[in-house]
Amino acid sequence: MKARFTSLIVSAVVCAMVMGGASFARAGDESETAELLIALLKSGRAVVSEHQALINDPSKGNKGFTDEFMAHQVIEKFKAKTRVDLSRPNGAPQNGVLLALLEAEREVVLEGQPVINKQGVAFKGFIPAVFARKSGEKFYKKTGIRLKLTGTDYRFPGNKPDDFESEVLRMFADSRHPKGQQYAKATMVGGKPVMRVMDPEYAGPTCLTCHGGPKGERDITGTKKEGWKEGDLAGAISVVVPMR
């Protein structure tokens, strides 16, 4: 059964790649495509978060947190959120691009196996934010669609907001903006038409371990904490989808 699942995903991704990255968004509305990509990235990140204690367990070697295990979990979580079943061929018009992101997420987990399974080390650095960033980078190389985490208090240079993102983040931070409401706009990037979608994210309890108080104190990664409180705007997921 596992072999059949793996074969199905790989075959679907290969077919999608043959179509060409730019054609992914043409299968459906670009805004909807962006929203589904955000949901899929969140699903993958949630799976990593739910297994963080296992990943960081220094007493265990092989954790069983493989790319195949992760993909099964992500597919189920994504289906519950969106009713799109990525285990079924042609489950949605955006299947090609969604499977490309799923494959990127699998690659990140596969490449992380030596770290994840290392005994004697508690904190591995394989955390949801790193997983999401690396998945977005791989996904961009596959499709030309940008998918990144961004925020005013960014830590990784690649997450630095551009002018558009900075403006939207200010809007999200305004108390008059409905909490949780996405922002989408058709605009130009590099002289080409794109759909830009940003989804606000807010600090939850697990975020505060590294980003909470006291402000300025070093967290487990050695970085200074930002002093966030639960519910504060933490940043956003930003997507740039080429338009037809």
C-alpha cells in the first residue's frame, strides 16, 4: 500500500512538471490556487509541530518521521481543511501545483533524516518555521511560484518583507483590519502580471517559547526573543502566483 501511495504521488508530480511551472496556475483561479497552497503549507508545518517532541527526543534514533509518513499525515490534514484529496488523481484543478508543494515538503523531511534521527541531541533545529521556509524555496525552484513566511520581526534574511509585504503587514497590524482576513491583489512583479495573496498569522502558545518574553532574552536557538504575546501579529504567509 505504501509503495502504491509513493508511486502515485511521484507519477502525479512528474506529469505536473512536464506541463511546465507557469501552467500550474492556469488550471484554476490564481487567488484560489494561492489559498490552497497556503493551506497545504500550514498542514505540513502543523504535522512537524505535532511531532516536535518526537523529533527532539535525544533517546531515540530512528524516529519513523519519514517523508512518506509526513506526506500521509499532510494529505489527511489538508483534506480535512479543504476537502481536496491529494491521494486521488485529478482531485482538483490545482492538483499539479499542490502535488509539487507536497513533493517539496517531502524532500525537506527526507534531507533532514540525518538530523531528525540523531541520538544524543535534543534540539535539532528542525522546527516548523525552518521546514516551511525550505519547502517554499524548493517549491519556487519547481514552479516559479513564490511561497514564503515574512514578518516585521523576521529572523532569516530571505523572509525580509518587500515593499508590498511591508505595506500589507502594516494593514494587518491595524486594529481596524478584521483579524485573520487575507489580502489579495493583482499587480505586477518584474514587469509581469501576478496575483499576490497574504495570509496573516498570529502568535500562539508554541510560538512564545522562542518569540515571547522576556524580550531580549536568548531562546533555544541563541536568538533574542521578540517579546510577543499570544494573539500578536507574528507575520504572514506570502504567495506570488504568475497570472495568465
